[in-house]
Amino acid sequence: MLNDYKKFLSTIKKKKYKFKFFHQKLSTKSNILLRHDVDFDVDFALKMAEFEKKNNVKSTYFFLLTSSIYNILDKDIINKIIFIKQLGHEIGLHFDPSVYYKKKVLNGLKVELKIFEKLFKKKVKIISFHRPNKKFLKMNKKILGTAHTYQKLFTTKIGYFADSRNLFRYGDPLKSTDFNNNLNLQILIHPIWWQKKFKLHTNIKIKEFIKKKNQDLKKNLLKNLSNSNLSF
Ligand SMILES: [Zn+2]
């Protein structure tokens, strides 16, 4: 479990990179912004967060308010996210603009920021957009006064790499010249793709995930049907 991620982190640590948060001032070299967009499952994020804590790694976790796969208003989910924060990581809003009609996007964001801040009793310092279109990808200014991960400061001005299912589609960060030269980096890692071997085919990873979700669903159904003799 997380073996490949362990190797990945130890390669970074060997190069003496310092893990920073997005709101912190970056040195000219050897800083890394480690980002996790949580698109599927908060348990996977929690496992990764605990693993990072053990290995003295700091990162930023982003959560969706509008996910159709997990419910951020679920008490257990809230507690898990608070725990991730307590482990010393930063948490931020993963915002999906496609949920809103064009003219309502900013209002939607305003509402989501408010809810997020109330739920987790903290100011959102950084936003990451979920599957952003070009407009959001290219937005360089803060949005509603809040920084976001696609600002040039965090992308074109430093090395930016993202995992995609079972590969780094736009280049492996650890084989990049930026990394070789100890230049600053932002790396996006989606926790779901690293629970088993990173190179494992996406189908297998998704099948495992569906199995897990089914077990979670059964558990939750049983909680709600506690006095019955149902078995399923
Ligand atoms: Zn996402």
C-alpha cells in the first residue's frame, strides 16, 4: 500500500526539497508544492495524509463540495478532513465551475467558500479548480480575493506536473530538468491512483474502488436498517 508513493517521496527527499504550502513564500530553489485534488474518496486522502505525516511531508488537500461520489456534509467525512488538517496539512476548496451556469459561477464559489469555512472553521487560503476549462486554466488573478493553483506563480513560473490515472501524461516530474536542477515545483497527485501500484491499469484501480464503495454503502445501509433482519 502506497509503496510507489513512498519511493516517489523518498526520491524527492533525497534531493533535499522542502515541502511548502501555497500561501508560504517560496525560496528561489528546492521548494515543492505538493497538491492533492480529492476527486473520489476521502479515505484514500486520509491514508495518504497519515503516511505523509509519518514521513515529515506537508501537502495541501482539496475537497469538492459538489461531488457526486462523496458527501462533504457527512459527519464522518467532516471528521476525516478535520483530522487531515490536524496532521499538519493544509486544506482547500476543490471547486467545480461546471456545476453552475456561467453567470452564477462566482456566486456559487462565494457560497461554497462560506460553507467550507464554516464546516472546517478556517479561512480558505487556496482554491483548486476541478476539470477547469481554458478560461479558468488561464486565469492568472486571484478569484474573489483568494489564490488558486493555476496562477502563473504556481504553474508557468515553476515546474508544474500532474499525475493522470497511471502515468504522468505531461512528463514525469522526477525525470524533469527542473527536478534535476532543484528548481521549484508544483506536483498534483490524486490519492486514488497511488493506493496500489501506480502503473496498474486504471480499470483495476476503479474496480477496487467500486468494491470499496459497495462495502461503504452496505455499512451505511446497515446503520440505517439496524432493527431489521435483512441481509444483503
Ligand atoms: Zn478534480
